[in-house]
Amino acid sequence: MSRITTILLVEDDQLDAMDIKRSLDKLNVLYKLVVAKNGEEAIDMMKGNHEVTLENLPDIILIDINMPRMNGLEFLQVIRDTPEWKKIKCFMITTSDEKVDKEAAKKLGVSGYILKPFKINNTSSLDSFNLVIDLMNMKGYE
Amino acid sequence: MRISYLIFLSFLSILLLFAFTTFINFRLSERVKENTDFVNQSGNIVRSSNRFQRNTINMGSGLRGFLLTGEDSFLQAYDSAATENKLILTDLFNQLDTTSRQYKLLVDIASLNNRWLSEFGQPLRQAKIGAEASDVNLPYFNKLYREKMQSSDERKLNTRLQEEIREFVNIEYEKRSEREKLLNDSLQMTKTISFFMITFSVLMALFIVAFLTIRISKRILKMVRMADSIAAGNYNVSTEETGKDELSGLARSLNYMAKTLSSNINELTKKNRELDQFAHIVSHDMKAPLRGIDNVVSWIEEDHKDELTPKVAEYIRLIKGRVIRGESLIQGLLSYARVGKEEEGEEKIDTKALLKEVLENFSMKEGTTINISEAMPVIYSVKLPLLQVFSNLIDNALKYNDKTNGLVKVYHKEYPGHWEFFVSDNGPGISKNYHEKIFMIFQTLKERDSFESTGVGLAIVKKILDSRGEEIKLESEAGTGSIFSFTWKK
């Protein structure tokens, strides 16, 4: 039986997505990364209404805030409102260090609020560190 | 009614009341004078009447004395009394009203007197003179004497005359007492009227004062309170005024002003918020492409390190430098837009401890000294803005200092309502031409490439101080060092 950690990254900026992927690659963790360009697309993927489908529900969702159509906080709200999804670990990865955004995310029960640029070896950010630990613990296997 | 009319009418009515009171008192004084004149005249009449009476008696006794003794002194007394009585009668007639009872009485008295003179006085006087001159006439005199004096006619006439004179004097006394009663009545009446008029005037004046106080003072006070409230920044106030006078006009103007101010301020607040939001959104959106550039350049460096020629490596370094500057500019803009947005609570601040906290964030150049005055005060205020102001001023003082033994001093002065804090340095100084420019955002006096400076620090300081109604001053010349000072309310 094989188990691969699935990470859903909801991010509209292609370069940011690439940067996050490069950082995750450095972790030596077996994972599968799926990128959705906004909240709506991510929901379609999770529901199986998209050409890219997920085999399992994601183990971790990384969410940007400022996105077109459905922003990160709205998306997170949908996750928390849907019974079968609400337990999924979510991290915000965003440029916004606004108090309002941070508080809204905290209210919706995020596991971490990470400011861009996300660097996996940046242990000065406790939330980045938590994400790494979580990924290590979920270490996929074949 | 207009207030000016009201005040005018009120004072006019008080004035009229007092004028009326004065008029009544004047009338009274005239009456008193009239009465005094009357009493004087009446005294004269009484005196003349008494004298007249005495004279009639003197005439009687003078005549008898002369008739009995034939002495001239008696005759003289008789004559002078008769002459004087003529004069007195004329005088009395002149003083009396021809229709009065006294006048008729006086006519009676005069005719009785004349009768006495013509029937008794004159014939006997002549007969006696004749008898004295010659004894021939004596029998005639004796006959006449018996005829006239020994009958009761003379006494009866005399008694009637005396009675009439007494009645005449009594009428005068009656008249006088009547006049006195009238005068007393009018005195009493005037007193009463005066008392009521003055009381009424005073009450009316009090009422007018109270009315003016209520009608004017109260409303003015209300408007003063409203103006104070506007001055304090609360524009959503109005005062209820439905009248048509000047104060209502003023109140309506005030209401209109407050409304206009309120809508203008709301508009302004909205615009400011939009501007802040704009700065915020723009800087966020600008961050993303910069980060993208940085990412790609980093990947080139990481993945193709060995393939880069020195020139390409140098270009990449230049790109990264500009990206960093772009990021710090955006960061500066964000910090600038954020000034005044944090919720602040007042707390006790030991400014000396606060400055130590600030200094911990700076890495000092060797040879540089920071001198914080021992007497720095403990104040009660908001902490973050003050910390930011000190931090930016000290940062500038250190960053631009070109001396090997740089010296930065922080001290203060105390004033009744505020503190003044000073940050001085012995750096290059700032020419007067730039004293205003340096407080604008993104203005820097150093070439950007050569210096890590975004021109946001002083702009933030200015914005913080402006938003709190504080002032910043700069005392500096090129080459003399600089002293920045700012006020801080107690």
C-alpha cells in the first residue's frame, strides 16, 4: 500500500507557485503537489469537477489570500463549512501581513500564517517551521 | 419678533412707567404748592378779618371815649380804625370770588359797618365836635347821644356785625380744613400710586431681565456648547430653533455650518481612507512582481551558477539590488500608509527605557556615542507612535553621520501643556533649502545607489506628529550638525 502526502496549493501567481514547489522539493519528502489558480478551481478539484482530479482529499492545503474570483479567506470558509473537509490542515501563504487578514485566518482555524517569500530553511518563522514538521510527520511511503 | 425690537420695547415700557411715576409726583408737588399758596392767602384773610373785627371794637370804644371825654386821642383811634377798615375791606373783596358765600357775607359786613358809621359813628362824632366847639350845640349833642347810645340799636348792630365777622372767619377755617383734607387725600393717593408704579416697574424690569436671560443667554449658551462640540470634532450636532429672531437665524446658520462641516469631513475621511487603501493595494500588488523577479533571478543563480559569466553575474547582482530597493520603497509606503491606523491605548512610559529599547535595534558604528539625558521623563501616552518617532530620528542621526567620533544626544524640556524632545547630532547638517523637502515621502538628499535610504523615515515622523497635532522643528545648517525637536502633549 502506498501513501503519498497530497498538498493542494491554491495560488494564482505562477512564479510564487514555482518558488513554493522549489522550497518543498528541498525537504526530501515524498509528496504530490496540485496547484489551483483560485478558490473556485480548488473546490472544483476537490469535488472532482475538474480535469485535474485528486485521488484522495489533500493532507495539507496551502492558501494564498489575494486571488481573483474567490480569495483565500473565502475558500477557507468553504472548507470549514463543509463537514468532510473541515478537518484538513490549512496554512496561509501570503504577502499580506495585515492584522485583519491574520485575525480572520486565525478565526477560521489555520495551522499557520506564513509570509511570503516562503523559505523552507527559514526557521525564524515559527509557522513555516510548523509546516515543515507537519510535512515530515506525514512523510509519504510506498 | 426680532430681539432688537423686543429689547427696545422692554426698555421703552420701563421708561414710560418711570415717566408716569415722575409725572404723578410732579402733579403732587404742584398741588402742595397750590395748597401752600392757599394757606398763605387764607392766613392773610383770617388776619385781616381779625384786624377788621378789632378795628370795629376800637371804633366803638374810641367813639365812646371821645363822646364822654372829648379827648382827641380817642378821636384819632376812632378815625384810624375807620380808615384802616376801609382798606381791609377793599383788600378782602379783591381776594374773594364774587360768587362765594364769603363774598356775600363780606357785602353784609361792609353794609353793616357802613350802617354803623352812618347811623351812629359819623353823626355822633360830628355832633360832639360841634358841642366841643360851642356850647350852643351841646343840647343837640345830648339829645342825639341819648337817642342813639341809650337805645339798644347800636349794641344790636354791633353784635350782628361781630357775629357776621366770626361766621366769615369760620368759613375761612372750614375752607382751609377742607383743603387740607383734600391735600392729605391726594398725598396718600400719590404715595400709593408711586409705590405701586415703582413696584410694578421693578417687577417688570426683573421680568424683562429674566426674559432676556432665558430668551437670549440660554440660547447663546446652547450655541456656544454646540460650537465647542464642533471645535472638539463632533460635527453631528444641531440645536433646535424654530423662532424668527436673530438668534434663531444664527442657530440655523450654525446648524447649516455643522451639517456642511460634517459632510465635508465625512467626505474627507472617506477620501483619506480610499487613499490609504489605494497605497495599501498598490504596494501589495507591486510586491508580487518584484518577488517574482527576485525568485527567477535566484533560481538562475542557484541552478546555473557554473554557466554564468562574470558580467552576467554582475548584472544579476544589479537586478537584485534594485529589487531590494523596490521592496524597501514599497515597505516604506506601506508603513507610511499605516501610520495612525493602529489602535492605541495610553500607558505609562518611561521615555528613558523606551529609548534604550529603540537603541537595541541599531548596530552602532565604532566611535559613535549616543548620549541620553539622565532626566528623561516618565509620561502617560501612547507608546508605538512615540517609539517610531524616536526610532526614525535616531536612525537618521546615526545613518547619515559622517564623523569618526559621531555624537547623538537626546534630551527634553518641559512646558505646562507639553513636552519637547530633542535629537541632536554632529553630522553633516542640512542646508536651509531642504528643511521642508526632507519631510516629504521618498525625498532623500543622498544618491540612492550609494545609500540605503528610501526617504520614508522623516515622512513617517511628520505624518505621525501631524496626525496627533504635534509639531516638528529642525535647526540646522550645512556643516553644523542638526537638532530635530518635536512636541508631545502631556
